Amino acid sequence: MTNDPFSAAASIDELLTRTQQALTAMRSRASAHADGEPGELLLAEGTAAGGRVRAVAVQGGRLDSVTIDPELAGEPLDVLCGHLVTAANAALSELDDRVSASARADADALAARLGSMGDQAELFGRAMHEAAARIHRHRGAASRAGRAV
């Protein structure tokens, strides 16, 4: 980076813009939209009864689908419900892990971007200080030249 104040300001502006975009992306991934495309949302699957009961959870803590093997039709209702609860909880737990991992990755990327902001702000401050000193010297020289006339 140069000591040019306009270059430093542009770099800070670019950093702030990228940071704002990262925050927007984090918010959009963190909130589930009912009309969201399946590819946009994180999802996870949980199983029970040896894989014969499957539940798929999508970001936002909602169940997307439940599949029960027809061979389980003879099981008592309370046993089927227990399998369903087990599969759904496994899917939601896996989904929570994935959402947390995604948020951690986003937060780490954001922290890295913000970490460099201090250096850029320092360079910008120095460049502004130097620009003010040049203006002050220029005004002093102009004032002395005006008195000499």
C-alpha cells in the first residue's frame, strides 16, 4: 500500500464493502427461507432402526422429509414414534453441527478481514497527517511569499 491518502481511503472502503458483503452472506445462510432453494440451505440426515427410518432436517431447524421403511408397518405405534424421534434428533443435531461449523468459518474469514483494517487505518491516518503537514507548509510558504511582495 502507498502513503497516498486516496489510495488508503479506497483500500479501507473496499475492505468495509467486503466485510459488509461477508456479513450479508452470513445472515442469509443463517436464516432459513421457506421459499429457499434446497441447494441454498444446509441440510443433514439422521437415521434410526438400522437406517430404516430416515429424517432430513434443513437449516432453520425444520424437518424436510421423513421416510419409514414399509416393513416397519407391523411395529407398535410407540416404537415407530420412538424411531422417528431418534432419527429427527440425529438429523437436527448433525444440522446444528454443520450450521455452527459454517458460522465459525464465516466468522474466521470476517475476523481475518477485520484484522487487516487496523493496519490500513494506521496507514490512512499517517497519509492524512502527511497531507495536512504538506498543506500547512504550502500555506506557510504562500503566506511568506505574500509578505515579501
